[in-house]
Amino acid sequence: MSRTVTPTMDSKAGLMLLALAAVWGGSFFFAEIALTEVPPMTITLHRVVWAVPILALIVRARRIPVPTGLRIWGAYLVMGALNNAIPFTLIFWGQTQISSGLASILNGTTAMFGAVVAGLLLRDEPLTPRKIGGAALGLAGVAVIMGPGALAQLDPANLAQLAVLCAALSYAFASVWAKTRLGGQPPLMNALGMVTGSAVLMIPAVWVVDGPPQIALSAPVWGALIGIAALSTALAYVLYFAILARAGAANLMLVTLLIPPFAITLGVLILDETMGPEAFAGFAIIAAGFAVTDGRLIAALLAARRSRVHGARR
């Protein structure tokens, strides 16, 4: 009889979670460097194209079967659009107008969008008052960041912030698509299929919009492109699924709050970026929204309060 292993956040899972936050937070930093010479859509193409052979080698080394059916590859094509092609391009375009740190903070709304979209579209994940409250706090945080005049005057910076929010919404739909269409496939095969699908989509799109990708790039830009593909995409997916298996989906969600500190630190120390107090205030409200959506912190506080009350009565 096989034992059922309960997912727990042990020290190894915690270190992997920090590593995942670092490489995903680094994607905003890499993009900022690459944008000095490469347009946003072409950065997306580089990010997925170079990740394909790396993930293919991992899939082959682990002897994971590669599906051949047209239906599953059609699902990978849609997943590649929702989880890679669309959000990557929107975030990279957004970073042409706003700092990498601010983009990472706005991207932190993904978990709350995900909870609401799943609640609306999946029967087994109902939309609860807690999820609605968390989403409301997340939107309040966004409103603080964007300012009261954002809707009255949509300047490039405001449009860039909206683009990053649309990317977060695309991620949310991708999570629902993965659960309904890709649940029976090995996770790393899903990662390979997804980046392959997004590469297939991005090659003609980039050719039409940006023209053939330029090869004569500076060493820092090539380093950033390889970094965003090898570290922030291929390695990130390996870490993602390893944490998911070891610590579970609820603990994996914590990476949402860990990404912005890494992105902000890299932006401040290396890129000389600055952010106003409204960005940090907004991040605090978004973090509170995440805590409400996740529910564990509130449950722990209530349990501690009941314990104190019970102890006082004794």
C-alpha cells in the first residue's frame, strides 16, 4: 500500500519558493535590460523559443511521454497564448512606460484574479465572500497605485498599468484552462507544450509586427534574453512543479507576495529605479487582499483568538 504524502512547507520547499520568486522577479529586471534594444513582442519570442529546447531536454531525460494527438496540442496552443504570449507581451510593453518594480506589484493581483475567475467558471471552486473581499482589496490597492485621476486621463503610464493588469487576468484564465484541459498530462510536459505553443504563435506575430529578430545585440542584452528564457522560464517551471508536488498549491501561491521584493530590489540597486509611496501603499493593500483570498492567516488569527479566550475562561 502506498502512503499518501501531505504537502507541507518544509525548509527545502521554502528555499525553492525563494528561488522561484527570485527567478520570476528577475524576469522584470531582464526585460528592462532587453527593452533597451529589443521590442516587447520580440522579447516574448526569445523568452519562449530558447526555453523550448531546455524543457525538451528535461522531458526527454525524465522519459516523460510526449503526446501526439491534435486535441492536446490544440490545448497547448491556447495555453501558450493565455499563459505566455499574451501576458508576457503585455507586461513587457507595460515596462516601456513604468518601472519593473511597479510592474511586478501590479502582477501580484494574479492570485486574486485567479480566485475570482475560477469561482465564476469552475463548479468545484465556488465564488465565496472571502474571495470577493480579497479581490476588492486587490482592486483598492491598484486604485491607490494608479491614483484617482487614472480613468479621467489615460496617459501612457496608466495604459501600461492597465496592460499589466490585463496580463494578470490572462494568467487567471490560463489557470482555469489548464485545470479543465490539461489535468491528465505530466506537469513538465504541460510546460513544454505550453512554451512550444506560444513559440508557434509568436514567430509569425513578431515577423509581421517587428520584422525578423535582430541578432546584432549587445552582450548585456543577449545575457538578459538568455536569462529570461533559461532562468525565468525553463528553470522557473521546474521549480514551480517541484514546489507544487512538495508543498501544495496553497503554499505555492505565496510566491505572489515574494516576487515584488526581488524585482524592486534589482530595479533600485542596478537600474536606479524609484517608486513613490503610493506604490508601496498599494502593494500593502494588495498583500492584504491576498491574505484574505488565501484565508490561512485569518484562520490562524481566529484560532489564536479562540485559544486565548478558552484559556482565559479556564
